[in-house]
Amino acid sequence: MRRSFRKSYISWYYCLINFFLKKFSIVLLASISIKKGHQVQIYDANAWRKSDSVLKEVCMADNWDVIAIGGITTAYGSIKKIIKIAKNESPTSKIVLGGGVLTSIPKEIMFWLYEVDIGVIGASHPPAMIIFS
């Protein structure tokens, strides 16, 4: 009994830490781009879990220069769908992809998701300073 409790506690703790690290990364990237003089909007598709029509509205809401997408490998299906919607609804926007989905198998992902304009492997903060310059 104690063993399963400990295991679920560790799993819950990991999920909590992982959640805050992901949110911190989004805020840090937003901060970098704001300091470079850009306006930033964040739509967390994972948190909102809205329909595709809402995602289309978000992509059409403004004339975005960059639409940045990130996630883990298991989110590949959702990421693929989001990229297709983003390219269709905001064709002039540059699509930037990062996170575990790209870092784990970069050549394959860039081949399969050919709509991606810029891929960021590993920590995204140093390349963000270059991309947003």
C-alpha cells in the first residue's frame, strides 16, 4: 500500500513541476519577445481544449508575424492539426516549432511537418533572442 501511494505521489509531484516549468517557459519566451519590442498573445490550446473553430478564430484574430507551437512527442497529432489550421488561416505567419516533439526526432518531424518554417531544438530561450530580433 505504501509503495503505490509513494509512486502516485511522485507521479503527481512530477506532473506539478512539469506543469509549472512549461508555464514558466511560455512566460519567459513572451518576456524575451516583449523586451525586443514585440506584442505577444498566448493561447494555450492544451489548457483551453476548445474546438477547431475557436482555434481558427484565434489564428484569424490578428495579422500574426509568428505563431509558435510547442509540445511533447505524444502531442504530435494535435500539433500537426494546429499547424495545418495556422497555415490555412494565417498563411503569412511564420510557424516556429519547438519542445520535446522536435527535440526528440528533429529530422523526421521537420520532414513530416513541412509547413514549419523554423525549428528550435533544445532550450528555446537563446534562439528566441535571435528569432525575435
